[in-house]
Amino acid sequence: MTMRRWSGIAGILFVALAVASAGVQSSKPDTLKVGAVQKFVNFYAVKSHNTHDLVSAVLGIIGLFFFAWFIGGLWSALRDAEGTTSAPTIVIAIGAAGFFALAAMGHLVGGVVGISLHFDKSYKLDPGLAIILTDLATGLIMGAMMAMGAAIAATGVLIRRTRVLPTWIAWFGFVITLLALPVIPPLSFLAAFLFAIWTLVISILFVMRPEPVTA
């Protein structure tokens, strides 16, 4: 089995684990709503929510392990098609590294209160801190998507230049980048959803056709 095919499998696993991570995590109260402090107290009073935070963080971080292998395979395919290390390939590496780091921190920061309550029975909930960490986790995920948006745009440039993948993937990626750039929660979350589809499409192409494809 070729390395490109393994990268495709890794991409599929990344998306599956990311979806599972989001699905397991219980929906936290809106930090901007009136009475948010009491709502957070009530939320974390439910012990299953603390367990969900733990499981969600673990699944998300394991997913990022597979993301690294997916993006490595994609970078290698694009670099081979380009024939040299160019500005877009460097942007892909930087953007993907930024996504990995910020997304990992987002998983940990978003789940740290629930994880602490799960393991440390003496820990006393500070709802104000929980609200701050929830907002910080959202900011980290938005930052992660902006970094990935740069990598996706650079990927699109190389796809159009080399035709190593169907060119419609490049245009689809440019849409994701435009949604990720404003760093506005609804748009960033939509960008994340489309990013999952983008990853799945490329991963399936790598699995089904491990050799370079043309448009």
C-alpha cells in the first residue's frame, strides 16, 4: 500500500474522530446570555457532562494525530507535482502546523473544567473561569480555522498550477478560506464543516487512486 493511500486513510480517520469529538461533547450554555453563570453551574453539576468533556478532548487530540499524517501526504503529493519547495508549499506547512497547535489547545482549554471535575473530586467549580475558558476555546478554534484557511488556499494555488487533483477542489477550498478569514463564530464553524468535506474528498481520492490524478 502506498504512502498516499495511508494518508487518505488517515484523513478519513481524522474527520471521523473530529465528528465524534463534537458529537460526544454536550452543548455548553451560551456565555453571552443572561444568567450564564448559573447556567454553567447547572451544566457542570451533571456528572455526565464532565465525562463528555474528557472523551471529547481525547477523541479530538487523537484525531489531530491522523490529521498530521493526512497533511503530510497531501504536502508530499503537491510538492512532488510542483517539483520544488515553493512559497505555497511553505504556507501549507505553516498553516497546518498552526491549525494542529491551536486546535489541540482548543480541545484542552474547552474541556479542562470538565476534566478537572471528573478526576479531582475536591475541585470547586468557578463558573466565571469556566465561561472565560469556553470563550477562549472558541477563539482558539477560530484561529485554527484561519490558519488552516491559509493552508487550504495555498493548496488551491498548487492544485490549479499542477492539476494534481481536480481543479474544483481548489475553488471549493477558496470558499473555505473566505469563510475562515473573518474569524466570526458562525462563519468559522461553517468553514470547519466544509473543511471536513474537503478533507474527506481528498482522502477518498488518495485511497481510491493513490497515484496522481488529473483534472
